[in-house]
Amino acid sequence: MAFSTLFVHPCVLPRQPSCVPHPLVHKPSAFVPFASLRGLAARSTAYDLDPVHQVPPNFTLKDLLDILRRQKDAESSVRLLNWASKQSHFTPTSPVYEEILQQLGKEGSFEKMIALLKVMQTSDCKISQGTFQIFIESYSRFQLFDEAADVVVNLMDEFGVEVDTFICNFLLNILVEGSKIKLIEAVYSVMLDRGIQPDVSTFNILIKALCKAHQIKPAILMMEEMSSYDLAPNEITFTTLMQGFIEEGNMEAALRVKTRMLDMGCSPTNVTVNVLVNGYCKQKRLEEALGFIQEESTKGFCPDNFTFNTLVNGLCRAGHVGHALDVLDVMLQEGYDPDIVTYNTLIAGLCKLGEIAEAMAVLDQMVERDCLPNMVTYNTLVSTLCAENRLDEAMELARALTLKGLLPDAYTFNSLISGLCRAGSLKIALQMFEEMKISGCPPDEFTYNILIDHLCFNGKLGKAVALLKEMESNGCARSVVTYNTLIDGLCKNMRLEEAEDVFHQMEIHGVSRNLVTYNTIIDGLCKNDKVDEATELMDQMILEGLKPDKLTYNSLLTHHCRQGDIKKAADIVQTMTSNGCEPDIVTYGTLIGGLCKAGRTQVACKLLRTVQMKGMVPTPKAYNPVIQALFKQRKTREAVRLFREMVEKAEQPDAITYKIVFRGLCRGGGPIGEAVDFLVEMTEKGFLPESSSFSMLAEGLIALAMEDKLNMVVELVMEKANFSENEIAMVKGFLKIRKFHDALTTFDRLLNSRRPGSRYK
């Protein structure tokens, strides 16, 4: 394979699409139930006949095993075994017992498994290591790893079966997959205590376990220990260590392991090379990955699908999806068959870039090459279409799944429901939710969370609460996110008692409340002037081991500032600081606002200076109340100077800032030209004037016979506010005939119809 010509640096690789994108046809469609289509894919596999009636006369062992494997439950198989055991010409053997043990294990019927094992023992049926492997696998399937270990440590001895290196390795491998490092150490210790000699596989499994637990140094020491047992590391040992270093982000150490591997005369395998290619790709060192493949190819390495898939994934993650498509072209040209992983990675990469048409073209190529898409493929496309607000196409694609033998799953429905909610189609989203249940796809936690969030946002609190109760009755897991969403919605809609009920339900249902929960309910209580209850809740959260943060203190601070109680507000800031929670700009902004409201403007100004000295960048929330207070005190020059300082040194003024300054200039009795100049400045920044303040300016201009200026500012605002041609003509018409009252009344009405304080281009 000529890698030197096919692989070059991704940044200079020529882009030639592997397939021509085709546009998706947008077909608006009404809501069509999935249940009406779902039946097309459903097939009944129930076996209704009595198992005994299925057995032919003079049946053989093979006949019985075939029938046992067709049973839909272990109970039927046990009944069949009991009947067969009574037949004079038949004696059950190990394969029959082991088949039933496997079926019982899949159902978690462990007591029946032990009982059957005792039957095997009393009937002198041979019990082998393979029998106990079934027990180990069955326990691990249900995450019962202690019980799986007990099979080797105790149960095998009880039934007189020798424990050797092979069965220990089998158990250790199972425990590694379950990440049970302590149990692995215990089993290895038992091995050594019983004199069971570890082999190379044992050490490889232990090294894998340590690497998986991010214990790289102990893993290296474990490799060094191999020599004490006259064992030498093999390619699996070295490759496992390389993988461990790569997972830690240490590619250089992985390459040093490769060097040591070669020095010890151990040749890398395809797996070794692929692990290192993956390491380069994970660090986005794609040029080095390609160069490494070229280098290894000269030494006999032949890339496989894993190599290509690793490259495709690395390129897609780095945003080089076009070059990933070129890798697909190379695969096809060199006679490789891209698999489901290749295509799904490419489709996901294209969807992430919003290139849906090309993703659909890759899907078409996938189907043409007899690589059947799976639910991951379709869910990626459905989710992306929903995110792009192309809901009709997403619905059409989801409905088409049933015709392809696939059924929409929870991810499919959740994408559609979320997309509909974001598009404001809550009613259809709820219809989809009902259809989801009818179709036999139980809604999960994410489904309910999506709907509860949007129902709260739309003020439909009753339905949101009903959904929480439905989750409870259906046994659907309810996380803290679910409760927090509902509590937030209830608080924002001033339904505090219900929010408190939900808050208390969390404890009843065993859901731990977190900082967000407490902050939400404390903020709601403060906004409803129930600050004593809020303070009690803060004490409660501390008892539960949660530390109040800035949001907690800021809620209490806002309440006291709103009430004009500066002393209590200052106490909150003091408590906040003494508890190691440094006040932020929101804290100071709130306190500054409270000081201004209490008429202590000079103190507020000093605090504003303190904030700047601390290196914080004051926000409009900190400046606005001070500027407003200065205007109210007729200190126009100071107010304007503070505004200019804000423009130069702080966050840029917002709509409220401009509203305050413009109103202050119009009412402050200063030079009218300054108010006109400021109006020009604020419109250039993208802010509309408040109509009442503008009217004051206009009346002043009329009183001073400055009609040209009046016409200029009216035209300026109408242009920036996007008045229609007819609206502009109407106002100009009144001005032309000097009907100023009619002109300003019409202008005010039209200006008020625009959103106050809105930004525009």
C-alpha cells in the first residue's frame, strides 16, 4: 500500500468529497403516530407449546439440547430436565446441566443454580472448571463481584474441583472489566498463598487492572516482578503499558515502552501499532500518526479497519472531517470494507459541522455498500436535524426507521421532543410524549426533564407537577436535576408553597438536595420576603455538609438592599467574607444599589472605587444606581463624568445606562445640545431612547424654535427603530405642516410599539 502517496499532512491533504451531497427535501408533515408504523417491525417469537410435547420419541442428547436452547425461560427448561431425567433410556450429562445453569444465571436465579449444582454432584455427573465459569460470568452480569470471587476462593473447593492458574486468570479478567482493583489484589494474594503459579497472562491481567486504575508505576513494578517467576513480558504486556501511558496523556512514555519492547526482542503486533496510532490521534498529532503508519508499513505492518477508524475518528475530532472522508476514499481504493464504526464516525463529524446533506450522502453510500445503519447512525442524524430546527425532516427520518426494521428508541424520541420544545411546539411535543408511551418505548429521566423544563418555562406548572408524579408512579428515576428544574419553575412563577412541597419530597424519595436546590429555594423565599425562612434553610444546608456560595449570600443581600436595610446587607457581606466566600462583582453591585436606594451615594461611590482597586471590572449593575442617584441630586456633571469613566474602564453601558443618562440630561436643565449629542451617540451604539424622555427633548427643541434639530433627531430615531416608509411619511407630514403635537403623539405611539431598550443593527 503506497502510504507515501496517499497519506500526507491533513492540513495540506487535497479535499475530494467521497460522495456528492444531495439536498434533503423539506416536506411539512402533520403529526403521525409511530405506533401505526411500529407494528410493521414487530415479530412475535413466543413459543407456546409445552416443552415436553416438543421432544421426539427416543430423543438423543442433541435433541434435548436443541429444545432446551429454544425455551423462553429457565423454568421451562428445568421442567423439561425433570421429565427427561425420569425417562429410562436417558441420563443427563454435563452439557445439559450447564445449558440450564446458563439460563438460570441470565435470570439471576443463583439459589436454583446452587441447587442444580448439588444435583449434578449427587448424580455423579462430572463437574468441571467450565461449570464454575458459568457461575463467575452469571454473578458478574449482576455486578455481584464478591460472589464471583467466592466461586474460586471457596465454592470450587467445596465441590472438589481444582483451582488452577487458568480459572484464576478467568476470574481476574472478569474483575478487571468490573474495575474491582481491591478484589483483584485479594484474589492474587489467595493465588500466591495457595501456591498457584502465575503465568504471563496473570501478569498481563494485573498490569491491565493497574493501568485502568491509573496506577502506572505499580504496573511497571508488576512487569519487573515477572522475572522472579522466570517469566518474560510479551507483546501484550508492553502494549498494555503503552495503552496505560496513553490514557494518562503521556505519549512519550508510551514510545519509550515501545523502544524497550524492541530492545528485548519482542516484535510489535498490529494491536501495538494501532494503540500508538490512537495515542497520536488522541493528542491531535495527526501528522505524526500518519508518518508512524508509513514507517511501520515499511516494516511489514498492514493497516486494518481499526487503524483506519482510529484515523477517521482523530481527524473528525480535530475538525478535519474533509480529510477523514479522504481516508474513506483510501480504504475503498485499497480494497478495505469500511464498517459501521467508520461510517458512524464520519456522519457524526459531518453533523457536528452542520453538513447534513453530505452526512446523508455518506448514509446513502453506506447502504449501497451493504453496511446496514444502526440506531446510532439514525439518532445522530435525527438529533442534528432537530438542532437545526428541521423538524419535519427529522420526523420523516424517524418514521422511516420502522420500515427498515429499526424502532425509534428513547434517544430518538428525546431528540424530537427537545427539538419541538425549542421550536415552541410544546403541544406537539406532548403528543409525541404520549406516542412514545403507546409505542412501547418507556420515557426516561431525560424525557421528563426536557418536558418539565419547557412546561415550567411556559408557565404550565400544573402539568409539570403532574409529570413528576407520573415519574414516581412509573418508577422512573428522578434525579436532583428533575426536582431542581421544577422548584426553579415554581419559584419563578411565585408558587412558593408548592416549591417547598417539592423540596421536602426530595428527602422523602431519597434524592439528595444539592447547592442548586438550596440556592433556588432560598432565592425564591427572599424574593417573597420570607428571609427568616431563607436564613433557616441556609443553616440547614450547612448541617447537610453544603457550603453556601456567592449565589446563596447574594440572594439574602438583594433582599436586605431592596428593603433598604444596609446594616443587615453589610453583615451578610461580612459573614460571606469570614466564611471564605469572596464577594464578587454581583455582590458589590447589589450592595452599591442598596446604598444608593438608602440615599448614601457617597458611600456607594467609595465602594465603587474599592471594587476597581481590587482589580474587578465593574458592571452596569454597579455603575447604574450611582449615575442615577447623582442625576436625582442634580449633580449632572458628576453623573456624566462617571458615565464616561464607565465607557473607558468598565464593562460597556447597557440599555438601562443609556436610558438613565438620556433621561437625566433631558431633565437636568443642562445645555440641550448635550442631550441631542448624547441621543446621537446612544443610537449609534444600538439603543433606542425612552419615548417619555424623547418627548421632553422634543418639547425643549420646539420651545427654542430648533425645528431643524427636531427633524434631524426624529428622522434618526425612526431610521434606527426601523419605522416603515408609511410610518415615516406620516410623522414627517405632521412636522412639515408644524403640527408638532400630532407628530410627537404619533411618533411616541410608534416608538412604544418597539421593544423598549432593544438592540438593533
